[in-house]
Amino acid sequence: MAIGLMLRPRCLPEKSFPSYAYLSGRQPHPVRDPAGHSYDSEAMPLAAEASLDSDMFLWGLDLFNHGYYWEAHEAWEGLWQVADRGGPLRMFFKGLILLSAAGVKIRESKHAAAVRHAGRAAGLLHRLMDTTDHTFERALGMSPAALAEQAKAAARIPATLQATALGQPQPVFDFILGPSSGGRPIRSI
């Protein structure tokens, strides 16, 4: 699948994206390296509670949809850490974190790792199919089961990556997550 450049919706348009999308060994580590995009900045705060209405969750969606997979992982990890252990919300955040990790591995052309992370994400998301209140579906714009299938498909047929400048974000999934996205596929230009 080839992912074309296009205008993608934003949940929090007032927030500025990081100056680069981090890939290990290719750019400075965002928080540990003095040249990192988030060095000496306020670290991602630990969420007071795990919520799908929080700015942290929405920021993670923006980062993910725009190809900042490492950064999306970091945003959602704060929510995962405070979610009830063994609860569906914690499983949901872990699934998104693993899907973000798959995005990083696809960008790094590490196919086996991408398949492993996407498969683990899909496994967790499939386990959420029994939820009957549609909370996750409304937050994602698609059911967790549909996202699980998208994750597995993306790992099976990796995106055809275009040459980009070092650090330029590049979406690798052909769907958009978010409450108003309806999980709609992206058309390549």
C-alpha cells in the first residue's frame, strides 16, 4: 500500500508537532539528547486518570495519524500507566502503544518486528470485542476488531515508503483514527 500525502484532520490543532519524527539511531533521542526535540522541556505529564476524553489521548491520535509513531507511543503510555490493571482501558492503550511501535518498525524497514508488534496489538484489540458500550469504537472511529484487522494487514503488506528528509514524519497506515474519522481509509494522491 502506498500512502499519499494529504491533509489529515487534527484533534488538537493548537498544539505544534515536534520538529521531527523520532527513529532510533537516525535522530537525537527526543528527551535524553540535548539536541532532542523534547529535551529540557516539560516531560509528558503522568495523567491524573486514564480517559478517552483527555488531551493526552487526543494528542496521541494526532501524533499517530500524522506519522509521529514514537511520540504517539509516549503520549499514550502515560494513560496506560494510570489505567486499572487488567481493565479494558489499559488493554486498549497497550494495543495502541503496540500499533505505534509497529509504525516505527515499518518506518525503519524492520518487517519482522513490525509484524510482531502489529500482531500483539491485534491480539489485545480483538479481546476488546466483547465491550458492548461502543466507547472504544467512538474514540477510534472504528471498532477495536476493525483496527486489529487493519493492524494485521499493515504488517502483512508494508507501506511503500517514499523517500523523505531525515526526521520528516511519514504515515504508514491507510486509515485515520479519531472520533470524527469514521475509520475512513485514506486515498493516495
